[in-house]
Amino acid sequence: MTRFIIALLSLWALPLYADISVDKAWIRAAPPNAPAMAAFMTLQNNGEQDVKLLSAHVAGFGRVELHRTMDVDGMMKMVKQDFMPVPANGALELKPGSWHIMLIQPEKVPQVNEKIELTLTFDDDSSTKVSVTVKEAPIPQHMQP
């Protein structure tokens, strides 16, 4: 009986990992000499605890940073972020003009339809790998004919 109680207590002491799913992941296509690209997706947190996306990693780029487009003194700017909040039982949408992941200094700019493996790391020490496809950016609604 003592072993059973110890086993139960040890399970209780294990960290709770986020239940994160990723949907609609894509990277905006860029010209062959582009110094940076941006990745977009929806992070769905199916868990009971808020989590923070702390970092992203992908091979073939000099740096990967978390960014958010914000109004700074009347000018829209991409601002590097320490983390991205993903609410419990909620979602965070990474999209143009908002939250996004910057892929900086590519060794070779990936072309349309190429897939990139991106690893996302969260504040609960969990991580997830995402296959992200390079796509042409959709034309913004206000610019459509």
C-alpha cells in the first residue's frame, strides 16, 4: 500500500504539460535575396493552464525571433517579444500584422511549397515540432479588385 501511495504522489508531482495543437501553419514566400521571412499559425491550448511560447527553432536560419506588430508612437513596428501568451482553453493566432515568428538570415530562402520543420518550446518545458509550408501571401482584402 505504501508503494501505491508513493507512486500516486510521484505522478501528482510530475509537471503538467500543455496540450497545444498547431493549425494553419505557413511561411510567407519571399524573394531569393530576402534577409527574413515570417511564419504564421494558430496555437490552440486545450489545457487548463495558460502557457507561453518561449522560442522557436528552425535549421538553416541565423536567428529565429518571436515578434508582434504594434503601434509605437503612431507608427506600426515589428517588436521582438520575450514570449507569446497562449490562454488556457483558448488560442493565439499568429497572422500578418499581429503576432508572428521571424526567420532571420536564411542560408537559402525556401521557395513556394517547400516544407520547413519548426520546433516550438513552451514555458512548461514542452515542445512540439511543426511542418510549415512556404506559401504565397494572400492578397489583403482592401487591395483586392
